[in-house]
Amino acid sequence: MAQPTRATPARARTSKPRAEQPTLRVLPGGLASVRLGPLQDMLGFQLRLAQEASFAGFARRTGDSGLKPGHFAALLVIHENPGLSQTALGAAVGRDKSTLTPKLTELERRGLIRRDRAAADRRSYALRLTPEGEEALAELQRHATAHDAALDRLVGPENRQAFLETLRRLIAGLDSDDT
Amino acid sequence: MAQPTRATPARARTSKPRAEQPTLRVLPGGLASVRLGPLQDMLGFQLRLAQEASFAGFARRTGDSGLKPGHFAALLVIHENPGLSQTALGAAVGRDKSTLTPKLTELERRGLIRRDRAAADRRSYALRLTPEGEEALAELQRHATAHDAALDRLVGPENRQAFLETLRRLIAGLDSDDT
DNA sequence: CCGAGATCGTTTGATATCCTACGATCTTAC
DNA sequence: GTAAGATCGTAGGATATCAAACGATCTCGG
């Protein structure tokens, strides 16, 4: 790759490695003392860590059922929009349709959803929750509510709305173009 | 901000599917009109979308080099902590050591890093950037700075610090236990 | 010293995800 | 009507990720 333009203005930023330290101890135990440098203050990096922590927290709550955040989102959207297609569901939850295929196959196998051929368009499926699906959703909803309450406590209830709006601005603003 | 006591005491029941609609049209084009229900206000869900949008935005900027956010984080941490081990790097950037193996192999193949056997512990590698690695890092740093500036504009410079701290609270608070 | 247990990096296996390709079907321009 | 093009769900390939298991090596108690 190395394109020609790479005329080495280099050096530039990234702070220096703090003059030859004695090899910097990265303790055996696990940890600590690893400098993150600029990363420590980059929104994108912290956003990733926060998202993963949230995902793990949710998964921890629902661990036993084997249903993860993604399943919850799918069941919820199907519940809210009975009869929608797989493609529409994917767009709503932000996943490619091909990613949903195996997920929905599994939810169907578990008896949580039905995939009826849409009368109006025989290529697509009309997704619906079965009674068992509604039940599973209610159960997940309980975990989700508890999880969101935990997030709320950390965010600070008084900041919740502003935080949410900031996230939405990021989502909308990065939707496929930036400067 | 607005948080009238958590206005929505949880509409408890995932709101109803709006009595049998005429099958709810999910337009062909790309659509819209898909109700997200409670998902719309869940921090975890919006956090995921925001993180993915940010990742995509960064990747779009560095697309040509083939270096993604993960590579940037790795190069930066190595730069900041020359000589650290793969395990320590993984802990710092939040990735399992086994995930880094192929990534580092590639960075080495590209000549961006060196993996010297650590004198003190011949099981581990002492990671360092090569001059080419420093150069690549500087280039990525430019993209990262631009990207973060874009995020800044969306977050609102005056909210940046608070937003960052909120993310850190979430990360720390969910670190492996909640209620 | 010496052996038990821990840790390092790798390998392998399981998911998750995207993209591209594909057959079936729908829509639309003629 | 009909044929070209778009879209639906699926299959396959590529990458990313974690967890478990493994050989090599280190550490520590005796």
C-alpha cells in the first residue's frame, strides 16, 4: 500500500515514548501501568469500551436463557411491528439481513417466532411472535429494564436524557458522511 | 435535563403491537415506519449504534490504508509503552491476547512493529514500533484527530468532557458486576 | 534444586458480522 | 404483456472476537 503521498511529515504528534524507560514494567499480575496516551481521551475508544461493557452487563443478566441483546432487540421490534420482513427488521436493529438469517432460524426453532410467507410478496416472510415469544420477550424486558436502571444510576438520572440525545446526534451525524 | 422523574415508569409491558394493523407497510425503498418501541430510549441500544457509527466513520477515513481503529489503538499503545507484551497490550486495548496474535502478525509482516523476545521472559515478546510504524501511527493520528474533531462537533465541545466522564463511569461501573 | 502451578503466545473452535452472489419473485418501462 | 431491473431471503467467504487447550517457560515453596 504505502502510497507515495506518504512524504513523511511524520513525527507529528503522538507524544514521545517518554524517554527510554527501563523497559517499563508491565506487571505479571495483570496490569496497570500501561499508558494509553491520547487514547484515554478519545471519544471513539471510550465509546467502544462502554458499549462492550453494557453488552456484557446485559448478557450477564440473561446468561441462562442464552438470549443476548441482539435477540432481545429482534423480538422487541417484531412485537412492535408484527408482520414485518427480515430486511426491515435488519434495518431497524442495524444488522445486515444475512446476519439475521441464522438468528431468526434459531428463534423459530425455539418456537419464539413464526415466519409466514407474506401474501403480498412471496419472497419475504411476515415475522410474528408466538405466545412463547411474547413470554420470552416479557422476561427479557424485565432484564432490560433492570439493566437500563443500572446504566441510569451510573449515568446519573439527571443526565440520562442529555446523554441519550448526544448518542442520537452521533448516530445521525455519522450516518455515512463526515467532514 | 429533562428527566421528570424518569417520566416513563416503564410502560411496563412493551407496549402493544397496536391492534392488528393492515400488515404494516414496510416500504420497499429502504423504509422507515418501523417502530422501535422501548428500544428507542434504551441506553445500551443507542450506545451500540453510536459506537458502530463512530467505528465506521474512522474506518472510512483510513479506508485506503487498510488500518482500522483496532490497529490504531494497538500502534498507539505500543508507541506509548515500548517493550510491552502482547498480553499487556490486549488488556490495555480491551482485546483478548488470542485476538491480537493475527493482528500483530500482520503488523509485523507489514513492517510496522518488531517482536523481540523479552530477555527477562523468553515466553513473551517485547513489542516496538519500527520507524515505518511510527510513520503509520502519525498518519493514523491525523485521521484520528480529524475524526475526534467531527465527534466533538456532534457532541458539542462544551459537553465533551461530561460525555467522556459519563462513558468512563459506565465502563468502570459495569466492569463485571452490577445489581 | 525440583516440581506444582501460573503465565506467555498460539491454535482451534464457536459466534457474530459484513459483503457478494444467487435463485425466486416483484415492479416498472415499454 | 413482457422483459429489464430491483428486492427478498439464503449461502458462502472473509474478518473479528472470545474461550479453551496446549507447549514452553517462569516462579515459588520446600
